[in-house]
Amino acid sequence: MKVVLIGAGNVATQLGRALYSKSFDIVQVYSRTETSASLLAKEIGAIAITDISKIAIDADFYIFSLKDSVLEDVLKQVPENNGIWIHTAGSLPLDIFCPYTSRCGVLYPFQTFSKNREICWAEIPLFVEASDEAVLSEIRNMADKLSGKVYPLSSEKRKYVHLTGVFACNFSNHMYTLSKLFLAKVGLPFDVALPLIDETANKVHTLSPEEAQTGPAVRYDENIIHKHLDLIEDEQIKKIYALLSESIHKMNK
């Protein structure tokens, strides 16, 4: 199966490597920047291009892994072809393809990606959607080669999965960043928080998040909460602490 990758960021890089390892023929990698396209193309035996009009028109799959804000502009410039157009976004609907092709779908990997991290694709939930059953079957065949956890899901429902990712991953990671700031105030490395972070993540494999919740906010210990608020100098971070404490108490009340 011939694949054209449109994008060379974190998702495109990891997906390109995974498809290449499963013997898909990655014929081209498109990126606006030559360095990004060339680095990924070299790794997966593809040709790097920076001109969207030079995209091959005989591929089986065209996989768009781009920022949501630029996808539609790129779609307008893709040469007409009979391949299946797929995007990998959690928040964009399938019908974004409607003005450009009738053979389209979604392959949304529910994972956080960085270019230099090894990923076990077999464990990643992949959410798929397509314009019709025949196209869905082809996308599912691709997805099944990557993961044992493939789920058909509509655009409307996929939005909630993406929202889950923002809370469970992006927001949690920002909490780590704030934690690092507090540790730096007393000259301690972030490493001292890692056992706590690991145990917190491990607990929800066997307990529900509600059962695993601990800390002063559960019982709303105002004495400790006010002491913590006094330590925080940044007003925005104070608001975050107060709002999270209120939410935790409300959920566990």
C-alpha cells in the first residue's frame, strides 16, 4: 500500500515510522520546511517535498497530520486523486474533507507523541471513522496492523475523547511544570517528584480516579489550603490551586 504523509511533526513522525515498520510504502513526506520533510523521509525511505502541488496522485492513502488551523488551507491545494484521505486529529470532524473528496476518513491515535520517544503502537487506542463502509474497512485494515485496540467512533463522540486527552495529559503535564517551579524554589530537582507521579498514575490501573484521590482538598482542610495559597506568589497559579481544590472537594463530597 502506498502512503503519502502530509506533515512531519510529532504524530506524522511516529505514525510514519510505525507504518514503515509494517511494510507500508511511504512514497512521500510533505512539510513546509525542507529540514523536517527530509529528516523523516530519509528515515522511512520516502521522498521529501515542500511543494504541495508535487504530491503523487497514485497513492492509496493520504494521511494529513497537521495543525488543525492549517489543514483546510492545505486540503485546497492537494491535487485531485482517487486515494483515501485521512486526518489524525481528535477535534476535527470527518466532513472537513467533503468539499475535496468523497473517499475519506479519520485515524485518531489516543496518545501523546514526541519525535524522540519510542512508542508501543500495539497498546494505543485508535479511533476510526470513514465516509462509507468500504473506506472504513480499508482504514481499519491499516489500523489493525498497528494496534490491537481499534474502535469505530463518530466525529461527535471523538470530540469528548480529545477533551479527555487534554485533561488527562496536557493539563496534568502542566501541573508537573508548576511542581517543578516549587521544587526549584528550595533547590530540589524535579526527580524527587517522580516516585509520587508514578504511583499516582499506577493507582488508577486498579482504582477509580475518585477512589485514588487524596490530599487536603478531598476533606477541604482550609488550614492547609490557606497555607499553600500563602506560599504561591503568582495570582494565576493561586486561582488554579483554589479552583482545583474546590472541584476535587465537590467531586468527592
